[in-house]
Amino acid sequence: MDNKVFNVLFLCTGNSARSILAEALLNRLGNGRFHACSAGSHPGGTVNPFALELLEKSGLPVADLRSKSWDEFTLPGAPVFDFVFTVCDNAAGEVCPVWPGQPMTAHWGIEDPAAVDGSDDVKRKAFHTAYTQLNRRLSIFTCLPIAKLDALSLKHALDDIGHLRERGE
């Protein structure tokens, strides 16, 4: 299992900001050990320009990022996911599709930077905050000894990562 590439899906309602940031970050931080995708229950169809700007400034590729429905990942030929993370409270409360392979799931709620009102600088700060929180969580996630943890221990570790904000992240 040490050579296994883990498929990870990040879910949000609009798939324009948080889940997109998580997808791009994990694909970089995972060093080939993880293949990340993102989707939304009600995708807006476009990626938020502040998300794209931040990712580009961070040196992360954006060419393949797009806002898409989670239905895309229920079709034949879609990746079988090892992990599915919701990153917004709305998506966490929705009835998700049944994912083949019984992936490990967790809720990693991040405040929606796209919902922030104010100047462009205020919006950029909100995106930077979400990016930083996701970067911390994903850095911890990529260091987990996944192959050595039993399912219950792994589930507890994933849930703990999702609660970092509540402990003063």
C-alpha cells in the first residue's frame, strides 16, 4: 500500500473557491501520493477569480481547474475515491451520492471566502485565510501514516484535522 496513489474528492456547494483551493493544494503537497479532484452539489460553473489569482501567485497550476458537479464522479469510469472531504457546511448537510469503494469521509469546514463582502483587498485576505487553513490541514493529512492506521484510527485523525479551526487554528 506504500506505493498506492490515493484518490481524494473535495466537496463544496458551488465548487468555485474552497474545494478548488484544496484540490490544487493537495495535488502539489501530495507529491504524487494523492490525486485530488473537487466538485460541487450546485456548481456555479466558474472558478472564483480570487481563487485563481491566489493559486497562480502561489505557483500552483490552474489550467485544469474548473467548477463541476459531483454527478460527474458518479459516472462509469470516474475515479474510485479513498477519501471524500466536505469543506463547506452546506455540502456537509446535503445528501451526497453513494461513492463506490466506501471512501473514508470527513468534514473540514472552512469559512467561504467567496461570501465575503468588501474591497478586493478584504476578499483577497479571506481567500488567503482559507488557503492557509487548507494548507495546514492538508500538510497534516499528507503526513499521516495511512497504510499503518486501522480504519477507526484513521477516521479519528481525519476528524481531528477538521476540528483544527475550533481549537484555535
